Amino acid sequence: SQTIHQWPATLVQPVGSPLSLECTVEGTSNPNLYWYRQAAGRGLQLLFYSVGIGQISSEVPQNLSASRPQDRQFILSSKKLLLSDSGFYLCAWAGLAGGEQFFGPGTRLTVL
Amino acid sequence: ILNVEQSPQSLHVQEGDSTNFTCSFPSSNFYALHWYRWETAKSPEALFVMTLNGDEKKKGRISATLNTKEGYSYLYIKGSQPEDSATYLCAFIPPQGGKLIFGQGTELSVKP
């Protein structure tokens, strides 16, 4: 069966510090991978998605970036965090473009 | 800009009540619509993937309908139970790619 992992579960970082959140999927090949953020009081916002290794589509201009160094690994990064980057970050995978998505446990990021 | 609207934002019902909420989406360029349930401290889980106009899907006491011509989907819960308490998200998928555009969600609270 397929599983999706995210870490860390929670993170408190000072403004201006770097960020690296990791997501890995097991039990499937060539998944579509997604990063979402839920800011306080808002819905889920798609940040990045990837249909293959090295292929990243960015949905929202911001100081975040994403990389997919391996088929089942998706990394969300920032060189310098802003206060507005605080939120709950979810990684998800899907077997088909537009198909049902399966979400990881999420990372709660607080930027102080 | 593709907009997905959900109403109401929140709903408080008594155990045993039946309830429904709405997801509105662009009626042109439709590919699919998803419904997800997001319980507190858990990850969103897919309820339904709907693709055809007139689709009606059911899972236990929960059902959903889809009208792609007028751009709306209804989610119904019959005989609400406290364990139905969650945020219900709909997500619109345009044909251009695999990205999902989420609504803000309807937060349902069922009191025993």
C-alpha cells in the first residue's frame, strides 16, 4: 500500500532563517506531487506541483521554492522566511493528473 | 482567476439532523470536482471524485451531486452524527493540468 511521509511535524523558525520541508511517498511510482499551504483562517492554497523528477510548476509567486530530486521525494524550501510564511503545509500525491489526492500528515510552521 | 466558493462557511447542527452544503465553480473548462473531509488533527481524505454532469455519488450517509452546466455541487449528510464533525472541502480541477483549486471549506459541527 502507498504511504506518504512529511517531516518535521512542527517547526518554529525565526524570520530570515532558511526552511526545508521534506515529503516522501512509498509504494507508488511516478506520482504527481503537490505542496499546499493553509494559512490561518483560509482554505488550502496550491503552492507547487510536479509531474516528474525535476519538473516543478509554481502557482503562487513567493519566496518559497520546491524541488524533486528523486521520483518520490518532494522538498519545499526557502532561503529567508517571512512572518507570512507561517501556516500548515501539506504534501499530497496523486496517481493521475486530476485524480484523487492523498495527503501527508502536514507540518505546522510558525515563523517568529 | 478560477474561483471556487463554498457555503455556508460553518454549520452547527444537532445529532440526527440532515444537512447540505454547496460548492460553486466555473462552469466552463470543467474536468473534475473532488470532495474531501478534513477532521481536526488529521489529513484531508477524499470522499468523492466527480466528473460527469448529473453524477450522483453516495458513501454511507453522505452523498453528492454535480451540475457542471451551472457550476455547482451539493454535499448531503443524512442523519448527522458527532463523528461527521469536520471541514468539508471541494476542489475544482480545470482541464489544463492536474492542479486542484480548493474552496474555503464548510466547517460542520454536530452536537450530540
